[in-house]
Amino acid sequence: MYEIVVLSGKGGTGKTSIAASLAVLAGNSAVIADCDVDAANMHLLLKPDFGKTFEFYSGELASIDQELCTVCGICAEVCRFKAIPFKEDQYLISELDCEGCGYCERVCPTHAITMHERKSGHVYISKTKVGSTMVHARLDIGAENSGKLVAAVKNEAKSTAMKEDKQFIIVDGSPGIGCPVVSSLSGANYVILVTEPTLSGLHDLKRVHAVISRFRIESGCIINKFDLNLEKTVEIKRFLLESQIHHLADISYDIAFTQAMTEGKTIVETSSPLKQLIEEVWQNVKEQIIKKK
Amino acid sequence: MTKKTPFKIAIASGKGGTGKTLLSTNLAAYLSQTRSTLLVDLDVEEPNDFIFIKGTIESVSDQYKMIPEWDEDKCTLCGICSNVCKYHAVVQLGTFIAVFKELCHSCYACSELCPMHALPMQKHKIGELSKRSDGHLTFIESRLEIGEEQAVPLIHQTHNLVDKDYNNISFQLFDCPPGTSCPVIAAAKNTDYVILVTEPTPFGLNDLKLAVETIYKLGKPLGVIINRHGIGNNDVESYCAYNQIPVLAKIPFDRQIAECYSKGELVYNKVEHVETSLRQIIKYLDETHRNHV
């Protein structure tokens, strides 16, 4: 079983469109995991059936029993997250600010504070339109721990892939370099980086690559919209060479991606000439991972 | 004399790559032609505004979070610390107390509840704040160290610093991280008005809906800017109209904008319709500000 994670650093480079295209090409040989749980979009292209739903609990949340509270204020004093404001003669927990550390519960002299498990989203196990299993999630609005939800999605995808004896797991990661990204990298065999030839694209590519290097995961890169700025494209290729990142493909700046998306399709389901290019990328990536093992 | 309070505007988006940075930098530069303006890059995982803002760095300050450090000589291995920590950041391994700094939320519980004071809190560097000036524009960049996973503490610290040192600048723009979870909440919470930048595609609409729910949960007024108007479809406009969300401007899709962006250039003085859009946005913000005061 090989796990392929698609990342970008910068948002809006075409990461999800490409990950979904690979998912369609892989068909039933892969389990799909949408780990961009903050702003999940893969379902718009892969049309999963939301077959099974689980509630996801992560972390804790404090609550105050006002009957027991003597308004001593010790809880608010120790809380480093300003999560216990004093309003209308009562101490109240601000759910958006509480990080669930439990310090207040420990110090409350009248045991008026208790910690509860916190529901922070839903995990779905679906069948996609191409028949593969897809694990995806939705984080509750403003909930924390998206790194943990990413881990839950990945673990579910892994156990499904084992159970169904699938060859690949294709993961759509989130932008940035923080905890959701790190969480989506655990156990990965290969990272596909999707970038664009802009100063921001290259800057963010370098930062996310620095994170990947710490995990010693092999990676390849697709330069999307390469013809937007040919000088930058050359610069990116130089960076890829220096950093031992495989150059997978150059994709031209093409409105066909948006048109396909508007119809709820991936680019490989249209008659666009880009289809062949993405098919080559998929072959190329498969060969690289399998050869390595 | 009435006390002048700054008007703080968050520029956010659910989906990455919709034009948040484009709008933040161009709006800030345009505004600063006529009034003193502050721009703060809070997209700490992948800060990009610096690419577009000229001016040399005047000062840099290291930013820290506080983490416990084990003092072996004082420790009696009573186990309270590892028992208290909800994040598994302080773990007793035999006769050794391990501190996993990336898991620590700086709640201080272990440190302050330790009967032997064997876990004093120490500074740990998580990022850097830098300051640049260009005419009437003051620009603060907040940048997370590679390898650090938590953006939230750095975002909080940046807001605190801005409140302390820059209250004299009446117009303040905050370029927020993408997504809908903890980082964007931390970034938008301390502001008066939120602009959501989106694109007229299914991905854009899906993530816009999530972002709107998030901002409403924070109780902030908001407006939408549709970037790349002309691609995709009309669903974003219908959604905004149906939900009575003001659309501040529609920036037409234009390859020239993308090319300027790729080179790290501002566009408001090159593309006329961008300047028109910025004028509309500023007019709207000024009216909102007057009502706000």
C-alpha cells in the first residue's frame, strides 16, 4: 500500500483539481482521503454518497455549574486563553476560546467546573462516482484540532485500504505548513507538490518542502499555469533540481480546469488535451513509488 | 476630545488562492496614498505580502511561546504534571519527564501545579515579527518558524503588539490565514469588519459558505469581494443576494493581473478596473466606519 499526499503550500494552485483527477484515474485501486478538512472541496468533483457518518470528538471543553459556583474568580485568573469572561455577575465559558486544558477544573475550590468531550466535526465514509472509497470530513465551524481530524480521516482511509486490499491512498492535503499539513504527512510514501510560477508560489513551495524534508519523504512537483511567468517557471525548475524534487509536469494556464469544475468534473473527464498530461503524471508517480520499494 | 480608535478590517477567505494577498496589498498601498495605513500579514504559515510591499526592514523581533522546562534536581517524580496535561505534552517516562514542545498549548497548568516548582516556564521561539515602512504605509509581517505547528499563539501575540504600538494608525488591514478553523478565528476575532475574498466557482462558493458561518459565529459584520469575476458561474452572486450579504466589488478576471502578481508587482496603478474596484471598496469601508463610530 502506497500513500500519496498532494500539497501546495500556497492555496489556489490547483491542488484539489489535480488530486481529484488522480483519484479518477486510479479508480478503484485507491482509497481517497480529503484531508483539507478546513475547506474540503474534493466532494464537489468526486460526488461521494456520504454513505456512513461518524461524529468526531476531539479535546475537551469546560463547563461551569452556576449553582455550585461561588464567583471566586480563580478559574478566570488561571486561564491563559481568556476563555472565562465575567458577564452579568457570572463566569461563563467562551467556547471559541477554551482550549480544553482543564486548569480551571483543577483549581475550582467548589468543583463547579467539569470538562467534557468536545464534538468538533463529522467524518464520512463514502463511495465516489468512480466506485472507490473516499474518507472525508467536515470540521464544525470554529472548531480546533483540525490536525487531529486529519489524523482521524487518514487512519480511517488506511484501515479501509488494508481491509479492501487497495494499492494506493491518495490524500488531498491542506495549504500552509502547520499542524494539519504535518498530520497529513505521517506515513506518506510520496508527496506531489502543486505550485504556480509566482513569487508567492515559489516562496510557499520552499517552506512546505522544508517541512517535507524533515520527514525524508520523496517528492515530485507539478508546475501549474507554467506559461503565466516563464522566468519564474525556470527558477522553480532550478529549485526542484537543487532540492532533488522530481519535475512531474508543466500545465498551461487553462480555463478548462474551472469549466470542468463548474460542471462538477475533473479535467480527466473532459476532452481537454491536459487529460493526457495528467495521465502521464499518474503513470510516472506510480513507477517512481513502486520502483523505490 | 473623543478617543480615536482604529478601524480594524480582516481580509479573509475560506478557500486559499482567491486573491486575499492581491487585495490586501493593493488596498493597503492605494489607501496609503491619501492616509496613514497599517497592513499586518497574519497568514503566518505562508506570509506573502512582503513580496509586494516595498521598503526596507526597520526592525525584527523574535516571538516566543512559553513552554515548561524540566528541572531534574527539584523533581520528585510525583506525576502530577503528566497527569494534568491534556495535550500529552508533558509525559513521565520512567524517571524522566519529557516535554514535547510542539504539543504544548502554554496553559501553565503543569508548571503552576507542580508542588516542587520543577517545571518553570521558558521562552521558546515560534516566529518573527518584522516592520517595514513605505511612505504612509506601515507593514508588519508575522512569520511562523518552519517546524512549528501552532499558528494561533503567534497570531494572538501579533494582535497584542499592534494594539499596544500602533493605535495611532486609524486604518488597519489584517491579511488572515485561509480556512475556517482556529487560525482564522484568532486572526479575525480582534477586528471590526471582515472582507471575504472569493471566486465565482463551486470551490469558491463552498468555502465562502463555511467562511460566512465562521464569521457570523464571531458576530462580525462582513462583505464579499468576488475576484476573477467572469469565470465559473453566477452561484456566488445568487448566494450573496439571497443571504443579503453585501458584495463590495467584483474584480474582473484578467490575465494581466495574474501576470503582475506572478512578478510580485502591485496592479492598482496598472489595471484601471482594479483601481475602480478599490475606490468602491474604500467608499464602502468609510461608510461602515462612520456608522461603526
